[in-house]
Amino acid sequence: MKLEETPLVSILMTSYNREQYIEDAIVSVINSTYQNWELIIVDDLSTDRSYDIAGSYALKDSRISAYQNESNLGDYPNRNMAASKAKGEYLIYVDSDDMIYPYSVERCVFYMNKYPSAGIGISRPYSPDGMYPIVYSPENAIKKHYLDNPYLNHAPGSVIIRRHKFIEIGGFTIFRHISDNILWVKMANQFDVVLLPRVLSWPRSHEFQELKYEIKKLEPIVELFKFNISFISRCNHFTEKERLQAVRSINSNYTRKILSDIKHFRFNRAVKLIKHWIKNDFDKKNENQ
């Protein structure tokens, strides 16, 4: 790449009790073929040696900064904290229990540089629409997500973000497990989206992952349902026919979650999901008008 094609990339690593994995994550960044980066590590008040390990690398490499919060912020507020310290044109999240490939940053920057109107680039394994990179306008991006394939349901580690557009949108919300999905939809609604080959991270699977224990909580399911219904009702990219089609798709997915709870004898949760569905169902409200 030429000098003008190698902007600073802010690699953001949030950690909480990841002493078993964080060194591997840091080393994977150091080994990147793309070298114009800063690594910002923000420890969320770990009770193990995560922060000490991060600090030891910060002492050895001036591109690495290690911070520790005064109180535990939680996942997405801590991601916002890390982003607030960034100076790069692009943001890439590398979780402290994951690793990136040596070529990951270089390839992401290469593709994003070609599309300055894009707010995010999403790493995908395959698309029937054609060979990557594929660029969607906001209208096409939103319609594809809600009417065809919910491809915006991606974790932060599979996305490269243009920092000033991240700031413009306002960063992540506070909702656990779903704030990434919400942010990508908000960004896709305003800026182009680039689909990239699968080039970013190698996510670990281990027994201490929060997602394994909390993915079935009620609140994320309800909050994402409410967000989607509200967003679809306000989005100007849909015709009225498409709007109802999108809502029915969201309702169908929500119904499957209710039926799954009933199948597995989680009757109390199924009842709560049904109550929220009745309260927030845009489709039924419009049919009654």
C-alpha cells in the first residue's frame, strides 16, 4: 500500500478476567502485516492478571495503551470507552479472548479505502449476490436485512468501522448482547455497507464466555424486538407493503422463540414474551387502523 492508503487504525480490546487469552490476542495484533495501528486495551476492573499483562505490553510497544476502569462498566459501555480514546480513521474490535489473522487489518483497510462513503465493512463467509466486496446503499442494505437475510446480526469482532461515522451515530447502546446489531442497523440506515470476505478474527469458544450463559435471557430478545418494530415503523426506505412484510418477518422470528420456550417447558418466559409481543406488535396495530 502507498502511504496515503495506510491510515491509522485503532484496534480496540476490552477485557474482563481474560488472563488465559489476552496475551495471544495482543500478539496477534502485533503480528499484523499492516503496521500503522494503535492498540487500545481497556480493562473493566478484572480480578485476575488481565490488566497486568496488558500493561506489560504497553511498556514494550509505544503503539499499545492499557487503561483500567475505576468501576465495572459492562460490555458495551466499555466498548464505547475504548472508542473514545481512539484516534484512527478506522475502528476494529478484537476481543481479548480472540485473535486476528496477520492479514486481517490490511485487507479490511484495502477494501474500506475503496468506498469512502461506507460506514462499516462486515466480514461474511459467503454471499449469493456475488464476489466480495459487495456494496449496499442504505436503502438496499436495510431492505436486504429485513426482507431477505438478517446479515447485520454480527458481533463487533467481524466489523471494521469508520470512526467519524461511529461518533456521528453515537456508538453502542447499553443493551447487552444486542447493541452491536442495533448499531449496525443504525449505521446501515445512513451510510453504505461493504461486505468483505471472512478476513477478521478467529473467535475462541470456551466455558467462560458470557454469551453461553446469558444468550437465553428475556431482556435482549424483547429489546431487540422492540427496536426492530420501532425502526421499521419509522424507516423511510420501505413501501407500506414492504414495511408490513418486514414486521411479519420479525414477528415470525419472535414467534419461533415463544414456541421454543413452550417446547422446552419454559412457560413463564413464554408468557412474558407473549405479553411484550401484544404490547409492541406494529403489524397488528396497523391492521386494526
